[in-house]
Amino acid sequence: MTDTEPKTADEHREDGAPQEAADAPVVPSATTDPPPVVEFKGVTKTYSAGKKNAFTAIRDINFRVEDRPDTGEFVAVLGPSGCGKSTLLRLIAGLKPQHPATEGEVLVDGEQVEGPGPDRGMVFQDYTSFDNRTVLDNVAFGLECRGTGGEEREARSREWIGRVGLDVDKDADKYPYQLSGGMRQRVAIARSLVLHPRIILMDEPFGALDPMTRFRMQDLLVGLWRHLEATVFFVTHSIEEAVYLGERIYLLSSSPGTILQEIEVPPPDRPAQEMQREASFVDTVFGIRETIERLEIEAEATNG
Ligand SMILES: Nc1ncnc2c1ncn2[C@@H]1O[C@H](COP(=O)(O)OP(=O)(O)OP(=O)(O)O)[C@@H](O)[C@H]1O
Ligand SMILES: [Mg+2]
């Protein structure tokens, strides 16, 4: 590879150490290149802008996630509590009051985000489901809104209930209160993915799960993602989770959040529990922890 060639996600260091992508060479794109899937240009979000209680949650965020034909990228967004991770994700989703940005541009496929759309699916931490709907009717909800006919709707919903590892015969008629946290999160994932969004936005979806269930859900997500070929933005506090799932990690500073660094890591190629106890994986996590500490100290010094 020469200096003028772009790095690809396949070109990872063999020692498992994070590879810094921030200084990757910028290659002028031909006019026929598709626009990035998601691009932030100088995005700042100030809540209650212009008022006494104005609060800037994220400041001058810039990044672009390129369109990779037939495969999406898995982007992990990592940062301390309150640094603006949910703000960033909800700006991509076009959800208020995060949308619209106070300054800058949020672009999806080269177009300014105007609000929510079927191209973007969101999965939240708190297993959002309709309490008064069965598992099947929860998963079918989006298709119903789209006007997909009864038979097809039920078939696709049942297929997705199975895909997320639930038992179609036993679980389809249950209500959310009859499910464990892990099962409810599977329903939430099926609800979103049954619609085949091109961009999947996940806000700490496994944050409330016990470690074993979390490993299982990480494995599930890797399998689903390969099948869907979607671009995933996955917000997490956990360095381990970001390193395992992500191909690219955006490290956010503490509030107001800004991107401290972009890091490329090898994609998952083994089950979560197995890979996460390997020495090279633990070294990578440790390296990123040190990077975060160093960058935080530098950022504090710069900001005074
Ligand atoms: N609607 C709002 N109005 C005013 N301030 C808000 C609003 N939503 C978030 N904030 C503030 O903006 C900052 C960033 O919030 P955000 O929810 O994006 O952080 P986060 O990184 O997702 O945190 P966590 O990891 O705890 O979920 C926080 O200080 C929060 O209090
Ligand atoms: Mg959050």
C-alpha cells in the first residue's frame, strides 16, 4: 500500500493494536462516488440555545462514514457519561429536541436530515416495546405502519422473531412483561431490523444486561449485521464492547463532546466471550484506555 491509497477496514495491524485512522490520507473522490452514508460537518448542539440555561452538549463534530458497496461499516461511539453520545445518535435519527443541530450540517446520503425516516432504525437501551402488544404485534408494528399486508407482515415478523433467537411458537404471543430484559431487547432489535434500515442506530442497547447475556447479544448482533449489510452506529460506555463490535471507534471527550480520535480495530471474528479474553484483545482495550486518559488530560489542558 502506498501513502496515496486509502486505508480499508481489512488492513488492520496484526498485533491487534489500534490503528489510528485520523491521519489517513485524504483521497479526492471521483464525481461518480456515492456520498458518505453519514457525514457531520462542524456540528454543534446547544440545548436551550439563546436562553439563560443554554447548554452545549457536543461541539464542532466532524466525521464521514463512507458508503461501502454491499457491506456496511460498524462504528462504535465511545465516551464518558454525559459527553453527548445520545445527542449525536439522535441527530442522525432526526429526533427532537436533538434535531436540528444548532450549527453545522448532519447529512445522510449527502442530504440534510430533516427528521426521522425508514432508512434509519433506532434501538434504545430501555427495550422500547408497546406493553399492550404481543411480541408478534410489536415486531409487526413498523410493517403495519408501512401498510404491508397481513400475511406478509406476519410471515416477516415471525421470521425476525426467530432470527433474534426467540422461540416463535413459545414467545410470539407473550407480552413484554412476560419477558426477561435480554428477551425484550431481542424484541426491540427485531422491531427495528424487520424494516431493513440502511442505518442502524443503537444507544447502549446492552447496557442493562448481565455479562453473559451481553456476550450472547453481541454475538447475535454481529451475525445479524453481516446479514443486513447495514451501517451501524453503536453507542457504548464499554471499551471492551466497542473494541469487540466496532471496526472503527469514535472516542468522544467529556462534555461538550468532540471527537478526540478515530481508531480502527479488527472486526470480530470469534464469539464474544472467546475473543474478549485473548491477550491481544485485552492489550488493545488497555491501549485505548490509556489513549483516553492521555487525550482527556490534553483536552483539559487546552480548554483550561
Ligand atoms: N433535552 C435536553 N435538554 C437539555 N440538556 C440536555 C438534553 N438532553 C441532553 N442534555 C444534556 O446534554 C449532555 C449530553 O447528553 P447525552 O444524553 O447526549 O449524553 P450521553 O453521552 O448519551 O450520556 P449517557 O452515557 O449518560 O447516556 C448532558 O449533559 C445532558 O444533561
Ligand atoms: Mg446516552
